[in-house]
Amino acid sequence: MKKIEAVKFEDDKIILINQTKLPLNEEYIVTDDYERIALAIERLEVRGAPAIGVTAAYALALSIKNQNENVEEKFLKAYERLKITRPTAVNLFFGLDAIKNEFEKYKNDSQLYLKLIDAAKRLHEEDIDMCEKIALNGLSIFNRKMRVLTHCNTGALATGGSGTALNVIRHAFFSGFIKHVHVDETRPLLQGSRLTAWELDKLCIPFSINTDSTAAVLMKEKKVDLVITGADRIAVNGDTANKIGTYNLAVLARHHNIPFYIAAPSSTIDGNCPNGDEIKIELRSKDELVKIGECRFTSDAYDAYCPAFDVTPAELITGIITERGVFRKPYKFENV
């Protein structure tokens, strides 16, 4: 199977799979323009907190490519532009600040651009390594062949490596622990039925797609043994922001006595965020709710509420799987 790479850097350009076109068309965005990359992040052509962080790091480094005058001004302009693309995903700021720190260190160096690109590449390599460590740590939550339910997309398309929650599922499958994967469609943008299904199909892992509202029935019928999702931001107390609909799953899992896990790199833990109340939730255009692609299926005159994420309280989370181990209640992340 061809390796899935959501983000690549070759010949001084970034290469992104345009995820809005999947699974029907496999198209790529090839550019060295940070503004085009910012649009790709906003349009969800690239998405997933770790992938956003890696992509933004490359974009900020590229902002000074071939620049000889007013370099600092142009760099800071790019930093501010990229910072506003996706406010909930903490990895965005982690990636941008890492490059900004390198800029401050080497801004008078004749090799500044190469220094920044090298820093972005290191971040990318670290993400690849973290994905594998998360998956290996995640194997500890399995003790038999299980039926797993997941939400949104947390595979290679969402990271710089092989994924978080979906990578746990991948490793568990090849270790003989996965019987079946239930894939929430993940409205309104269908990241489950479009992206997770696409990845599982390529991996030859048995799966079926279900509407988000079917999860309760699956649990009641005892067809789910475990729920595992990713995260876009984790507060110090363990409250976790993830794709809208995750909170519903955690409540349902608690009611049906089903373990509910989060898998994410430690860079997703925001040490400056004490609890979920402090997490800024991104609101998206109502077009994403009233349209699928270019097909509108309800009146444009109707109002709509479209948060991209919700926050799951720590008390509903069985464990948080990171590259540093599996954390359990009460969550304490001081040393992460």
C-alpha cells in the first residue's frame, strides 16, 4: 500500500492532499505561498491538529523564502495571518511559535531561511515519531478482539505521521485486537465517511459507516466495546476539545459503561489552559451545515449554529493516550 502523507515538503514547496476532494478524487496542492497554505488550513483542505501544526510551521518558514528586504516585517505579517486560521487547534500555535523562536535566534543569519525550514522538518519528524509512540502505548488498552467506534478522522490525513486514534486502531488491528471499526460519518463535513473510511479501506481493516445519531443504538445493541477519538486541545485538568459530536459519544459511553479514550500528542495539551471553559471554540459558516459540496438541501434563509468542536469533561474520559504514556483520572500534566 502506498504510504499516506497528508503533508510533504519537497523541492522547497509544500505538498498537501486536498482533503475536501476525498474520497472520490485524490488531488494535491503544491505551493510555496504561505497565503495559499493559510487558505488551505481555513478551507479544511488540510486538517487535524497535528497536521495543521506541521503545515503552519512550513508555511511560516516559507514566508521569507527569497525575501531580502523587510524580512522581519514580512515574517511577522505571515505569523499573524497564519495564527487566525484555526483558533481551537493548539498545535497551530505550537508550530508557529517554534518557528518564531528560531527566527528570533537566527534573524541576522545569512542562512535564516534554511534554519527555519530545518526547524519545520524537525517538527515534522517529531510528529511522525509521536504518532508511532502513541499507537504503541495505545495497545495497552486492548485485552481481546474488540469492536471500536471512532469519530472524525485521526489517521495519517490528520497528522504529519500515521495518525493518533486511528493509528492506535491500525496497530491494534495488525496485533489481532480489532474485530470491526464503526465509523461515525461526522457531520457536517463528513470527515468520518469520507476520510476515515478512505484510510481504513486502504488498510484493509473491516469497517462500516454509521450516522452520528446511530452511535447510541450500536451501544445499546452491545456492538461497541470501546470508543477512541482524537483531540484538538486538552486542558490541564483533562477537559478535551475535539470535533463536534465527541461530547455526545462520551456521555453515551458512560451511560452504557463503555471505555472512552482520547489519543493525542502531548503538544495538544495546553499548559496555559486550566479547564475546558477556557478553550475558544471555532464557529464555522452555516454553509457547511446546509450544503454538502455545492448541493444545498435546505433554505439559505434558515439560521444555523455551527461550532466546529465541543468539549468533553475529563470525568467522562477513561484515559488519554500520548507518546509519553496513558494518563488516567485525575489528570495531571505538569511534566508533559
